[in-house]
Amino acid sequence: MNIKTTNLEMTPAIEQYLERRINMIERFIDSTDQSAIADVDIGKTTEHHHGGRIFRAEINLKLAGFFGRAEAVEYDLYDAINEAKKEIVRQIKNHYGNKKDSNVKKERSFKEILRNWRF
């Protein structure tokens, strides 16, 4: 995991929170994939504004055969991190779900061929 900050000082509390959230993503990744890399960019979108949606979190996740990117801009840094995590988890589930669906279709067609096979 690579962490980058923009217009923001990284505190131990933020770093610990971010690591917990990124580590939660690991349970959705195939355990045999050792090539997983997460690039995380957190920070403020502007220096002169003090209110509003100014906190940003971006997660770029590289896996074998998959690249996911999630970005969130919120009122609070922790909310932005949570929203980005939710989006990247949704993308991972969609990716692995599509692979599973294609395998199920192949298995069904093979089973259908075996049913119709006459000896």
C-alpha cells in the first residue's frame, strides 16, 4: 500500500484508520493473488475553503487482470475514505462475480452436453 497526502498532514490516527479500511478490502481479493497493489491519495481539494465538501480520498487498486479506481469527496476525511472503500469493494465484487457467472455458464453447457450424449 502506497499512501500520498495532498494539502493535509498525516497523523497517526488518520494513518491507522486508513490502514484498517484498506486491510478490510483484502477479504474480497483472491488469496492466491500476490500482485495486489493499493495506491491511496487523501487530502483536501483546496487550501482556502474551510467548509463544505473539501476532503478527498482516492484508491487505485491493481490486481492480476483487474484495475479499480474509486474517488470520493466528502465533508469529512473519514467519510471520504469510507465511501472510496465501498466503491472499490463494489467493483471487486462485480469483477469476481462476473468471472464466477461465466464459469457457471460453461459448467451448465457442459452438463447439458453430457445429458444429451448417447452411448
